[in-house]
Amino acid sequence: MIQVNPQQFTQQLQRDTLPPIVLVFGDEPQQKLDVIDALRKQAIANGFTERQQLNVDSDFSWHQLTEATQTMSLFADKQYIELYLPTGKPGTQGAKALSEFAASNIQDVVLLVHGGQIGKDVKNAKWFKLLSQNAWFCPIYELKGRQLHGWIQNKAAELRLRLSTEVISFVADMSEGNLLATRQELEKLALIYSEETIDLERVQRALVDQSRFNVFQFIDEVLEGNIQKAVKILLRLESEGVEPNIILWSLINENRKLLACKSQLQQHGKINFMALRIWQTKQSMYQNALRRLDILTLENMQRDLMQADSLLKSETQQKPFVLLSHLAMLFMPLSLDKLRLS
């Protein structure tokens, strides 16, 4: 197994032969999107023009993977298959199917297996070890500190933006580690200040004053329980063309933070807000949300958010902002037991 840093993935693809198996696991969406996009482009460049996407959900049958690897179209003799494994755990049948794929040494097939963060139990599983023998493994972690600043600097360079250290720090603090939102803000700056050196005042004006509403204001209203204002902001975000996945990632992130707060309260009787990257200005919002939401509600919410994540990634959701409105209501909470997400 070759372990590849997501920041070096594109360069590795350009230097080496396209691997038959790529394993990408982690919870940070922008880096995953960058890695998968780079792999797709390289696959096409190498003649793997037939792409199939498989989503391991309640309706999935592992025979679909076998069929996908054995069926070639009339127009392509090389297959590129993306298998989305949300939990990182394929179950007994899935483990068998993936192990058989690893042992078959099928030619002219590239398999990408991707999903959320995985632990040692998955990495030590037989199917994972068998796949890993001929695979690249690209673990995705949340970027912090120097790594986050380095990522912003590299993306800015790609967009021909010249940012000072002070500006990079401001962009990092503003997006709070949400790289989807960070990339969108950098692209906005590139449209306004292409190939110019930008000072902090101009960046603040461009990113803060340009729009009355943004994703972070939406999240603040969700945490406070102000559903009417939250939905109003959501409608504005839709009209401005904000990517739905950015908003969903933010809701998922807030759910994780609230669950972590509940866990700390149960274990220690208090919350270490700084350890969870919850700054003092927002601590009262989390306290309000924690008073409204019990642990069972948050766990059920996590399930619904993961289901929504799968729906949006499948590209079959016709009205993503209606779905996001329903998910925001879960934070209130309202009685939505009978509300379907699809």
C-alpha cells in the first residue's frame, strides 16, 4: 500500500502509473472532492472513459459490484468504478465481495472506494488489507494551523491571488476550517482582485460586506433556534448560488460539535469549548442549542444528516434547499417524525 497525502495526490498521479485501487476515507469534503476529481481526470486521460458510481445504501446489492467489473460497454473497454461506502464498513457480504475483487486481479478496471473517517478496526480488517496490497490509500483529515494556512496559500496561488500572512489568517478564521466555503471565498476574491496583492481591509470588505447573508449567519440562527430567520437566510443563499454541500457540511459539523459537547458533559460535567474550536463569542449559542436538544435527538439528527449527505452526493435530489430547510428544523427541534427526506 502506498499512502498519499491529499495535498500531493495530483502530483503523485502525474508521476506514477494509475493504481488499480484507490482508497479515500475522511470527513473533510473539499479535500475529498479535489482527490476524486483529480483521479477522474487521470482515469479519463488513461482511457478509463466508462465510469460507474455505486452507493452502498439500504437498496444496494454487492452483486452490483461484480456485475460492474464484468460488464464492459460497447464504447469503452476500461472501467472506472466509484464505490461510496459511507460508514467504511461493508458488512459480511461486502467484505467478501471486496476481498474477491482484490484477489481477482482484474485488468482494465480502476476501483475507487471512498467514505467517511475510518478507525483501526477497518484498517485491520481482512478486506481492507487485501485491497491495500495494490492500492493507494489517501486518508483525509481536517486541516488546522499551518496545514490550513498552507492549503489556503496553495489554492490562492492556483487562482493567481497574492495573499499576505495576515489575510490568510483572516480567511482561515472566517471559514473556521470549512474548506468548501474557503474555496468559494477565494474564487470570489479572484474574480475581484485577479493577480493583485490584497490587503486585509480589501479582503474584509469583499468577503464580509459584499453579501448581507452567509453560511455562518445561517448556522448562528440554527444554533439559536430562530427557524424563520434561518430559512430566510437559506433562501437568500440559494438565490446567490451557494453550493448545497457547503451548507450540509456546516450542519453536519455543528451536529458533531453538539454531540461532542454532550459527551464532555456526561464524562466531565463541563465543556472544554476551546478544545472543540468553539470560540467565546459563540459559546452561548451552543449552550442554547444544548438546552433544547437531548442526546437521542442529536443521534437521530446525525442519522438524517448522513442520509441527506448520501442523497446530495447521488445527484438525484431535485430540491436540495427544501431538504436543507427540513434538516435545519431538526435543530429547533420540531416534530418531524413523519417528514421524509427524499
